[in-house]
Amino acid sequence: MGSISGSAVANVVSTGVFTIPLMKRTGLTAHRAAGIEAIASTGGQLMPPIMGVAAFIMAELLGMPYAQIALAGLIPAVAFYLALIMVVDLTARREGVRALTAAEVSETEAIGPRLHLILPPIVLIGLLVSGSSASYSAVIAAASCLVVPFLRAGTRIGAREVIDALREAPKQAAEVAVPIAAIGLIIAVAVQSNLALKFAGSLLSLSEGSVYLSLMLAMVGCIIMGMGLPTVAAYIIGAVLFVPAIQDLGIAPLAAHFFIFYYCVLSMVTPPVALASFAAAAVGQASTIKTSLSAFGLSLVAFFVPFAFVFDPGVLAQGSAVQIGFSALSLLASTSLWAVAFGGWAGRPLGGTLRGVIGAAGLVAVIAPSGSSLWLAALVSGWAVTLGVAVLSRRAPGRLPRPAE
């Protein structure tokens, strides 16, 4: 849903009314359930093949086929969601949250007769991947939306639904067209006034040429700009101001744009102004502050993943198949360590010291260049501690029992 709509808040509101009450039924607190919904909905913009509106704008700015942008975003998005699933699962185990009974899981029967409704997005994705233009793909996919509901009697639409769709379509199209039209104006102003060059010079001056410090400053800037702004607007501004500065450090354009894009998306769950968290708190009737902190804590499993874009091109599917495979495994192993640290469970509840050690190892493994001695030491030490605790907890006769499956 979030991948298609490109709006974290809209995704929270549309899916949260189902998922948040369901999570609360299993024993999760209201703010924890709302936080999970907020970060999961926000991550929809990071997941190919659609990735929201901002990814199409990125393709336009880079002059690359959209399919290449979607392919580049696949590995980090998968790593993000796998780490998020691990954190939620391990947290549930640590807190003894029960699983749903078979009687409570009854949604499959309701979903089956409606599976054909996902055909329009599949048509859109197929046309984009095959090399068709975005406008042609959109028209054909939109036309299929009028045909697909009639494949089953239970999903057929009437004249009123068609009229409502035709009324809403121009409004949603304007949300895409206006930012795209504004790109040219913003870039023209930045170029004519030398704003981008001045800003790049200031950033390099503040960081004294340090790549890590420059990236940290750009990260903070993107998060600040994303507070209260839609992802598209934040990304456009970030691309104009920060991308030139990052590229001046010798970083590839694709990595620079993805770096900015990720932090503009994550700003939706970063306090103090976390719009997706605010929406989730309202839906779940939870504390706004607690929900924001919960969502932000969950987002930390991916918060430093953009640094891997810079130091490991394989993460963005750049390079040989061997390099890409190695980078994917490296990122998954690193983010999994973070997931264990934030979930706080490795066969038994983990104390603060162990969580700190495992989390630090995961952080170093993410931001250190893959294959370096520092990267290897971090991965080996982190997983040695994690697996050691897990093995000892199984052998210890007095260990805490697992929550009921």
C-alpha cells in the first residue's frame, strides 16, 4: 500500500485500522502496536517495484530507467524489512506476547476471492520493467482497473464508484504533477544563484573533507527538512542541496541520491515531528510521544544502512553478480545483528551490556567497507556473542522458557 501510494501517513490510516487492533489483541501495548504500523507503513516507499512518487523523480533527475532504480533499491529494502520482522518477533518473544489461535486467523477466506484485484499493479510493474514509458504504463494499468473488478461478481463496481474514481484521479495526479513541475524551477534557482555550489562548499568546509562527517551532516539536514514535509518535497530539496556536496566527495550519483532519499523517508518516523507516528497514534489511541519513540527505535535497524550505499556499491546492485551477492549477504548479516540488539532476545532475554556489544558490532559492520578488516572483525565478534548466548541459553537448565508458539 505504501509503495503504491507513496504516502506513509495515508498508508498508516488505511492499513492501521486493521493491523493495530490485531496487534493489540495479541498483547502488545497500544503505543508499541502503533509504532510497528508507523515504521512498516513508512518503509513501503523503500520497497520496489513502485517505491512511491519520489523514486520516479529520482529516475528523472538521474536520467536512468525507472527499472534500474527499482533494482538498486531491492537489496536494502529486503534487508530493512527482514530486520524489522526480526525485531518485532524477538521483542514479542522477550515480552511473552502470545500468537493468534487458529480460530482468530480467519482472514484468508476473505482475501482469496479478491486476489485478482492486485492485477493492475502487476500490469503496471510489468510494463515498466519491459521498458514502456511511465505515462503509457499508467494509462494501461488505469484501464485495467476498470476491467479487473468485473472478473468476479463480489468485486464488481457500479457507476457511482467509477464516478468517484474519476473525481479523485485528477486530485491524486496533481499531487505527482505539481512536485515534478516544481523540480525545474527549484533546480534553475539553485543553479542561477549558485546556491547548490555554496551549500556544497559550506558542507565540505564544516566537515573538513571527512566523508563520514559530511554524510552525518547531510543525514541531519535531510531529517530536519523532512519534518512536516511530504517525502517528495523533502527529497527534491535534499537532492538540490545535498547531492552536489556528496558527489564532490567522489561518491557516485546513484549512491548520493539513494542516501538522501532514505533519510527523507525515515524522517516520517523521526521525532520530534514524526507524521507517520502521529497518524498511527491517533488510529491506535496511543500516546503520541511513546508511539514516536517506539517507531524511531524500530527504524534504527535501517538508520545507518544508507552509509552502506556509499562504501559498498554492490548493495545498490552495482557491479558483478558475485560482488552484489556478497554485498547482499553482508548487509543482511549486519542488519540482523542490529535486530538482535534491539529485539533483546537470543534464546533468552539479553541484558543491556550484551545488547550494546551486539548493536555496536552491527553498526560497525554496516558503515565499514565490506571486506575490510574492521568489517570482518565486527561481524565475527557480533555473531560470536549472539550465537554463544543462544547456545548457552539452550544448555542452561534454568533458562527462561520460550513464549507459547
